Amino acid sequence: GQNIDQPTEMTATEGAIVQINCTYQTSGFNGLFWYQQHAGEAPTFLSYNVLDGLEEKGRFSSFLSRSKGYSYLLLKELQMKDSASYLCAVRDSNYQLIWGAGTKLIIKP
Amino acid sequence: ETGVTQTPRHLVMGMTNKKSLKCEQHLGHNAMYWYKQSAKKPLELMFVYSLEERVENNSVPSRFSPECPNSSHLFLHLHTLQPEDSALYLCASSPQPEGSGNTIYFGEGSWLTVV
């Protein structure tokens, strides 16, 4: 079966750095997405990786290793507004999006 | 504002009621989706429409009935639901249904409670 694993919950301190990991086992690979979802709001697109390596967008970076079936989302200079759930999703060989259950990130002052 | 608008935001219905969820996208996309989001579970894809034609139905019970009258509007008709159907229902759109870099844009969801 197809599976996306990410931690259920993480806690970090304002101003610090946090890394949210995502491992996947899918039938084929056509890209990996990270979305942010604040409580009661729509998931919003953060990043897309299809080739190995690091993609940087301001305070957020996303890394992919296709050989390891592994990605992480790195959040720097954490702010209270970064408290949200972070969803990892992989597009498989049929272009279906397979979703993880999300990681709830709690930021403490 | 994500460009995808859902109404109502909250709905409480009895198991014998009939109600509908509405979604409208202002992004000029060709594909629209219904997802179900339950607490601590992955998003579940329910239906996919491409240019108003249903291209995917992921074994969803017949008590959920989608309708796509045009490429900007999507409905989810609900009847004789069960309490376990209580969840957040997310509408989404994308430029096309396939393509590796095809980004999906979500609405803010409709919270459904079945009593």
C-alpha cells in the first residue's frame, strides 16, 4: 500500500529552527508538496520538490531525497503565526496525491 | 482569500435531512475536487471533475452526490448521512487534474456535523 509518515505533533520555541520530516512509500513519484493549514482555515501551498535537493523560500526550505523516500520542511526564525498543521503529500505514478495525516506544530514564546 | 469559496462554512444536519455544499473557484482552473478531512487522518479524495466531467469517484457512498454544472462551480449533495460523516469537507481546484507540478488550491472548508 501507499503510505506517508510524518510526526503527529512537534513543539518549538519562537525564534528557533524546526525540521518536520516526511517519509513516503508510494507507487512511483511525480513530486512532493508541503502545505500549511491553520486551524479552521484552508490548506495553503508552501513548496514543491520534484528533484533531489533543497528548495528555499524565505524562512521556509524543503528538502527531497528520492532514493531515501524522504523529505523535510525546515522553518527558521520561528514566529507565533507559524503555529499550524503542516501536510506532506506525494504525487504517485498515476498523478494521484497521497497525503500524510499532518504535523501539528506548536510554537511557544 | 484563496480564490476558492465554500458555503456554508458550518452545517448541522439530521440523518434524514437533505442539504448541499457549494464551492466556487475564481482562478480559471479546469479541475475541481472534493476532499474529506477528519481529525488526525490524511485527506481523503472523494471526487475529481475535469472540465465538468467526473474523472474520479473514490468508492464514496451514494449518500454523497456531486454535481459540477460548469468549470467554476461544484456542489456536494448530502442525504441520509451518518454520524461518522461528520468532518471538514474541502473543495479544491487546480489548473488541470494531472501533471506533476500541478498545485491544488483549497477552499476554507465546510464543517459538517451529522446528528
